[in-house]
Amino acid sequence: MFDTAQRAELLSLLGRRELFSRLGSGAGALALACLLHDEAGAQSGYVPYNLLPKKPRLPVKAKRVIYLFQNGGPSQVDLFDPKPELTRQDGQKPGEGFVNDVDAKKTGKWLGSPFKFARNGKCGMELSELLPELGKHADEIALVRSMVSEHENHEQACCHMHTGMPEAGRPTFGSWVTYGLGTVNQNLPAFVALLQPGGLPVDGARNWSSGWMPPVYQGMPVRASETTPILNLTPRIPAKAASSRLEFLQGMNRRHLASHSENLELEARIANFELAARMQVAATDALDVSKEPKTIHDLYGLNTAATSVYARQCIMARRLVERGVRFVQVMMVGQPWDTHTDNSNQLRTLCKSTDQPVAALLTDLKQRGLLDDTLVIWTGEFGRTPFAEGKDGRDHHKRGFSLWAAGGGINGGVSHGATDEFGYAAVHDVVTVADFHATMLNQLGLDFRRLTFHFESRDQRLTDVHEANIVRQILS
């Protein structure tokens, strides 16, 4: 397309940013231009930050993660933590020591759960009637009923659960995992944030940010859309023309990077462009749920109105980890579990849309032999108050909430920790966010003390300066 002299002349006439803008805005047009990320390091002796597989320091129980994040804060006393005393005292005013941390003046009367709890599986795990499909997997999940957080606002609590601290700007859990382990499929992102069409989750892109780590470790947002999960991925020009164009850009990038070898932002940008090109084939296939048989569609509820959106996300998550993606984070629009009003009816709707797909994901992973080394995590950023907000809602609550994990060396059928008789505060075997992160990293073969990234004159950790304990009671 261009000879050497023509390329040099064009490069001198156009600035690099302008040239990129003129050559096209699609992911493919920018991508194969950058087939030098690993090659540059090999030729120069410089080892760039990359996503090549890395050997863990500890024994590996889990190779990948599916992180089902329930943004908004699910109610522990309605789903996972039955409290008969709360039901008995329904409508009575809480005594001294029970307060709404968001606003003490909003501390309402005790609000018992209207839902029945039943024992499930051989282990007898008590779960709400709203989770009948999850109940079938009680012997495979470890339920933690004694989680605590440090903040009662959504944004700070999400930051805490994702990054280890309530303050924004730090790398997320998925970024730490991809930094520590890399990924086995270089044609797909190491870290994918699976979003619902129609909007972002509360706190937006911070939920999958790499913070002060190089951008190569950030999550790639993908919409669980039937038509265009990733924008600008499909090439719009003939293959021969695209190849010539991208070959030209590749040469430009070689020269540019050679004179800026310590620029990590540039290195990461080039790697992302390169990945985008490889994804044109690999991601299109991975995200195409139409290739699944009808039995899988039916299992997840893909063709049922109530479950279709979350079913698509869960199927995509399974297809991605099956193809080597290291970390898949599934999130919902806004903060749907934020049940400030009409708590019971909102929970019915939410569980109707998520219970079947989540249970199907566990079934599907198990049938394919993937559950043993896939860590599946279900959690929100905090729980809900056991007393009412207004007439029939529940406010944010950080003092005690529930989450569960399965697969990846998790000891199924275990209920760990406890809150008090009202579900207000964790009182037995309390698990902090740092404990949770340390435990999950341990299953991936990563030592939370030694997984560090040097920034601002010190070695940073996912658990930061917090003391953390691995919750070995939930591990097999």
C-alpha cells in the first residue's frame, strides 16, 4: 500500500494522534497496528507489563473467577440469614444500641421477613423460599453470614468490596488477579466486565478499573446484548486493505515505542489495540450464545422474559471462562438490590430474574468439569437493615451481611459465621472484606501478603494495610 519513502513522508506530515483518527475509529482499525507488545520486550530485553501466564506461588485450587456482583446490597435477613426473633418482634421499636448508620433518625421498627426459610441439601442449609433453584446447590456452596463492611454508601462500599479500600482510584479485585496470574488465552481479555444493556452499574467504570496499575490490567466492559456486545469490533473495510493499513501502523508503533520504552501507558495502549484485533474472531465466537443448544437456553431461562437478561450474562460468563478468560465480573444496571421501599416485592422480582440463571451456571460448570477449578462468588457491597425504612423498605447496612462462594476448592454445604438474633451485627466468626479477598486470592494460588505493586513509594496490596485472615473453615 505504501513504500518506505511514502510512509516516512506521511508520518512527517501527520501527528500520530491525527493519523489514528484519520485511519478509523473501530477497534479493528486500531488493533493489529500494534503487533509489537511482546516482540518489543523480547528484542530489547525490557520486560513489559503483560498478560502472559504467570506461575502462582501457592497451590492452585481455582484457575478462574466468575464474580456475580449484586449491586445495591441484597437483604441478608430475607435471603440467607433466617431470624425467628426478628419475626416475633416485627413492628416493635428496637432498643438501645440498634441504629441506622445512614441516618439515626431513620431507624424504624423491626421488620420481620415475610418469606419462609427451608433446609436444603444434605447439609440442611437454610435458604429463603425466593431461592429454590440455588437451594438445589446447597451442598456445593459455602455461605458466609458474618460479612462486615466499612461504609454504608454505595460508591464507597463498592470500592471497598472491589478494591480493598473505600477510597476510589485503586485497582479492583479482577485487576489484581490478572496482574498476578495473567491469562491463558491471548486472543481474549483477561478480565471482562459483563454489563446489562441499558446502563452502567452504580459507580460506573470504577467497578472494573485498574486504578494506578497499568491499564493493561483493567477490565473490558462487554454488554450482554443480543446484537453488539462490543462496539466497533467488526471490521468495515476489505481484509486486504485492512491488512495493509495495519501493517503500516505496526511499523509506526515500532518506531514510536522504541523511543519511549519506559512509557507504561503507551505500552498498555498498544497491547490493548493488539488485543482488540485478535478479538475480532475470538470474542465474536465467545459471546455468541446462539451457538448454545436449546437445552442450555432452557436451563438458564434465556427465552423467558423474566430471566433472559441475566441468563445471557451467565451463559456468556461460562463461555468466556471456558475459553481461558481469567476473571469475569457480572453486574446489573444501577443498583437494583437497593430496596429502600417495597422491599418484599422488589426481592421477589429480583430473585425471579436471577435465581434460575445463577443455579444453571453452577449446574453447567459442574457438568463440563469446570466447577472444580472455577471460583464462583455471589455478593453485594453490603446488606440491608433488619428494621424498616419508612413503611416497607430496608436501608443500607454494613454491620452484617451474607455472601456465598462455590467451586475452586470451596467446601460446599458450609454455613460460616453468624449475626445476632435480629441480623443486625456479625457476632461470631466475623469476616472482613480483607479476609474475603485474602481467602479468594489463596484459592487462586496468590499470597495476599506477597502480591504487591509498587506505587507511591511503597508496596501496595489488595488488602492494603489491613490485617487479614484466610477463612479456612470454608475451604476444602
